[in-house]
Amino acid sequence: MNRGIGLALLVGGVVLLIFGIQASNSFSSDVSRTFTGSPTDKSVWMIVTGAVLAVAGLFTSFRGGTPV
């Protein structure tokens, strides 16, 4: 059960990372980077959330537990 949840978190994190990286290369992010020096908040939050979910998924999937 925990392994399935961990894998789902890992997949969700990787998907968010991919979308966040693509969003950081978008036109609106380029405009934001021109004026503020950083990409849009949406792309940053997707990258950060994706990284946290991926790490949590890895930890949950590979943590040693007692089988039920």
C-alpha cells in the first residue's frame, strides 16, 4: 500500500517538474524574467512542489517497512 502511494507521489512530482520547467521557458516567464529577474511564480511553485513530491515519493517507496 505504501509503495503504491509512494510511486504515485513520485510520478506526480515528476509530472509537476516537467510542467514547471516547460512553464519557466514560456513567453510569460521570459517577460517576467526581463522585469523582475525571476520566472513567474506559477512555474517556480510547480518546480518546488514537484521536487518535494518526488523526494517524498522516493522516500515512501523505498523505505523499509513491515509487509501487511
